[in-house]
Amino acid sequence: MRHEPIFASEATAARMLDMKPGQLRELVEAGHLPRPRRIGGIERFDMAELSAILRGDQIGMGEAAPIQW
């Protein structure tokens, strides 16, 4: 059984989104995707949040609003 991470490092999040870490960083810096959360001094991306945004479930909601495609 394979487990997907709930929170992921930049490299893992980028790999799961089929992009390079630099591309993920660019989308975050441009405001298209939410910034990673800091957990005990470590930055991790909320994978459920990224999935919801990319599916269009969170357009216009939360920290990443408004989404600019």
C-alpha cells in the first residue's frame, strides 16, 4: 500500500504536481499557489489544499484567493 504525504516538502510537492521545484516556487511567488506552512521550523505544502486549488474547488477562497490562472 502506497501512502501519499499529507504535507510535503517543496521537492515532493513539485514531483507530485509533475513540475520542477523552481516552477512550483514561481507559482507560489506569483500568488497562483499558496505558500508552504511552517511546522516546527520546517516548511511543508498542504497537499490537500494544493489538490483542491488545482481542481478548482478552492477558487476565490482562503489564503490563495483570488487565484490568477
